[in-house]
Amino acid sequence: MYRHIHFLKAVFFHSITAFGGPQGHFGMMLKTFVHKRKDVTEQELLEYNAFCQMLPGASSTQTLTLIGYKRGGLGLAILTLLIWILPACILMGGLSFLLEYIDKNSEYIQIFKFIQPMAVGFIAFSAYRMFKVSINNPITRIIMVFASIATFLFFKTPWVFPCVIIVAGIATNFSDKRIPQKGIPPKKIKWGNILIFFAVFLIAGLVSEKARKEDWKYRGPYNLFENLYRFGSLVFGGGDVLMPMMYQQYVVRPNTERIEEVNPNVLHINQDDFLTGSGIVRAIPGPVFSIGSFIGGMVLRDNAPQPQMQLLGCFIGSVAIFLPSALLVLFFFPVWQNLKKYAVIFRSLEGINSSVVGIMTGATIFLMKTVSMDILDGSMIPLINIIVITGTFLALSFTKLNPPYIVLACLLLGWIF
């Protein structure tokens, strides 16, 4: 494991500098693990990203886990996962303790104002580099344009990404002339991880329901684990889909008349606290799914003994929200590697990779529109946003500047303006 120290150090620096959600994270992975360290090729990273987009859970977390898996097997994959999620989970868990002391209108949050346009620059850089790798014939160009338009129009619809990827994979199978079938691939599949996934899902649901019906004294941790494991198992579309599900579960549902009558001890969080946490998680580096640590701490904050139960909530929230992502990706990836040996799947990869380039292009255009609105209202911020997007793209494309320095420059810019 000592030979992987430098890789794990790179993962740690990535975890404390990777802003901007899955799309922004991908651009930073491209710069760090492909161009700088060469742990994977551009084609491999593109494939990992496309594969993870088709699974529920935290896609950037799954992609980084696969980089560790490719480099050093299961052990390194698990270490990579832990190092990636720990900084963000610690920050968000700590926030659940500090929230009552924080002025929620504090101006210090403003230093993060240029992080989103910086992330758009990373996405644009990713699309540019991947375009040169994957778009090389008429069908891939058509798929890229289709995926770009679909992503732009339905960016906030969670099913757009897996749907576009699947359609693209089918489209490149209408011709078998470029990639004919050669030989028969192996069919051996190891079922361990997927059996664990379903076993945990079933047991967590049964125990949580039993704890609710019998009103166990310490039912909160059981209910919390089931809730977040279920979210991590079913969410397509990342944090933008996870947040509304959590809001409904912990803010809206507990305040309905029926729940107040039949289940007064249901886990809950007030609206202001939830919105504060969901805002801050987007302003810190690391996976957006680390919101699970904050939610876990908040919903068990008033349970005795304190602060032990709140700490337990942070721990359960961190484990339960990421465990399904890890089990799913580590089960399905070996299956995917076997399936790739079939020409029908290999041909699909051509379309899948093209669709991912289109998704990144559509996301870049959509987010550029979002961060650059109201440019004619006299404010300098939209104009600076455009400068940050352009500057980030140029720095990544034409210099050897490391991503952490770009992040620091954008934080400094936020502090100045």
C-alpha cells in the first residue's frame, strides 16, 4: 500500500479543492488524475463517468472510487472513497453542532460567490478535451448535438442523463460494420456486493419499520439509517435530486396533520436549518452527498444523551448515504467490464461517450446562462463571472496550473469583490 501514498495524497488534495458538484469534479479529475498523474487515460475516465451516470448514487464519488479500483484493487478503492468523503462529511457534521452559533446572514459566505463560475470553466474544459477524444464521425457528432440540446432543455430533470446515455448507446448499434463481434467473452460474475446491497436494503427497512411501530426508545438511528440508505440507493441526478427528497422527508412530511397524529416522534428538521445546510454544502469542496452528515446530526440533535447521539447521527448519515453508491459501483463495474467484450456493448460505448461530451456541453451552456444572467442591470458580478469562466478554461487548457491554485484565486476574488 505504501506505493499508493502519492496517489492517496492527490485524492486528499482533490477532496479539499473539488468544488462545483459532479460536473466540476470531473474537470478536476481530468486535470489531476489524467493529465498530471496519468493514473487513468482520458478514454478510461470518460468511460467511468458515463458508467457511473447510469447508476443511482453519488456519481463523482463512484468515478473516483473506480480510479482507485483500477490502480490498486478493492482495498485502494475503499481507501480512496474514505479519503474523498471524510473532509466534506466532517465539515457538514460539524456544521450541525455550530449552526445555532452561526449568523445565517453572515457575509463570509460571499467569498464562495465565484466558485460556481469556476466550476463551469472546469466543465467547459472537460467538454473540450473529451470532444477531441470521442467525436470523430457523423453519428457521434449527431449524438453530441442531441445530448447537448436535451441537457440544456431538461437540465433539472433527474432522468435526463441516464435516458440520453441509454438512447445514445442504442443509436450506435444500428451498424455493426465498424466494430464486429470477435470471440465470446467470459460470463463469470461475482454476486457478493449486490447481495450485500439488497440484504442491507431489506434488513434496514424491516428494522426501521419495527422500531417505528413499537416506538423503540432509541428508534432514531434505525430510522435515519433506513432513510439515507434508501436515498443513496434510488437517487438519479445527484445532489439536485437528493435535496428535494430530503426536504420532503424531514421538513414537509413531519408537519402534515396525519404524521403529527400517528407518529409524533418522526425525525425532522426545521426549514431554515435545512436551507442553510443545503446552501453551505454547495459552497464547500467534496461530494454534495455529504449533506447526509449534516442531516444525521440535525435530526438526532435533541435526542439524549447529547452530544453522543448527535455524533452518532453524523456517523450514520455519512455511512448510509455513501454505502449504496460504493456497493453498486463495485458490483456493476466488473460486470460491465465483462459485458464490454460483447460487440453490442462495445459499440454502445461509442454512443455513450459521445453523449457524455454532449451532456457536458449542454451543462456548460445552461450554467453559463445561469451565472451570467442580468448582465445589463449594472452589476459587475455577472461580468466577472464570465471572466472567471473564460479564465478558468484558458488556465486549464494552456497552462500547467494545478486546480487548487485556481480555487484559491477564485476564493480571493470573492473576498475582494
